[in-house]
Amino acid sequence: MSDIFREIDEDLRQDKLKALWKKYRVNFFSIIITPIVILSAFKIYQNWEKNYIEKSGGLLSEAIEYVNISDFDSASATIQELKDISRKEYLQYATIIEASIAVKSNDNNKAIELYEEYIQDSNNSLLKDFSLIKIAYLKIDSSSSEEIKDLITPILVDDSLLYGLGLELMGYSYYRNGNYDESFKQFELILSNGYNSPSLLNRANTMYELLVQKISIDTDEEIK
């Protein structure tokens, strides 16, 4: 009798399993298949992302090379190709390169517009500061020293990586506007910081020596 009850119990269990399987097999397949699909999709995404980065980075480097050899037509064509395939961050880099092309083509107004566009759209603080420097250089012949100072105020702080370039720019602006004492102070500050690049220190030293002579001559003339 016990064997019969066992067989009946087994049959009931089998029937329950069949019913459960019939009821939940879709969910079962979802549980098993979904992770596989996700992993496969992630792998495809990784490969796509890798190819995308390589393609976009290659076009960016290519455009920069064209700018360096003054082949602006090829640079512009490469930038357009980059724009056609790229996302926001590469489009912003493309804007910087387009601004460089405009500078080298003596189209300062367009260059300023492009740098301002980059500053508006980007979250890259270093390149935004760099763009401010470029705008200020482009405006230096038509702006007062106060206007230039207001423009690059974010850079004129000790912890800015472009602080030295900001001082140099202010030095040139003061010099151009005939304020030799203030110009002298800017280049003196640059020379007092040994962490500045050798090229910046060399330029600052040249201006420093020029201003020493200029101030000395002006002082002698005042005495006379």
C-alpha cells in the first residue's frame, strides 16, 4: 500500500511540476535569457564604444595635424566628418579647433564667437580658461587693461593652472596702454615663480629687461 501511495504522491508532484512549468516557463526563460541579452548587448556596446572613441579620436588628431601645417580646407573637412559621427564632448573639441582655424585665417571675430560658444557649452574648466586667454589675446589691441582684466578674472588666481599666462597677458595689455609700472609688476610676478614654464620665463625676462630700460629712460626724462 505504501508503494501505491508513493506512486500517487509522485504523480501528483509531477502534475504540480508540469502545471508550475506551464505557468512560469516564460518567467523562467526571462530570468535566464535576460542576463544573457544584457551581457551580449553590453559587449556589443563596449566594442561600439571602443570603435567610436578610436574613430573620433583619430579624426580629432587628424584635424589638429592639418591645422598645424595650415591645411585649413582639410582640417575643416575632417572637423565636419567628426561632427557627423560624434557626441557632445568631441563636438566641443571640434569647436576649439574651428576657433584655431579662424585665428590662423585672421578671422578674429569668428574665432571669438567660437571660443565664447565653447565656454558656454563646456564643463572643462581648464579649456574654458584657455579659451578666455585666447579671447583676451584677440581683444588686446582694442580693449582697455581693465576690460581685459575683467575678462580673465577667473584665471588671475594663484591656484589657476593658467595664472602665469594671465599675468603675461595683463603685462602686455598694460604695456600696450602705456602703463609701464603695472606691466613691470606682472612680469616681475611671473619671474618670481619658478614653476612657470621655461618659455614663459624667457618671454617674461625679455619684457622685464625691456621695461627696466623703458622706466629708467622715462624717469631720466622726467628729471630733466
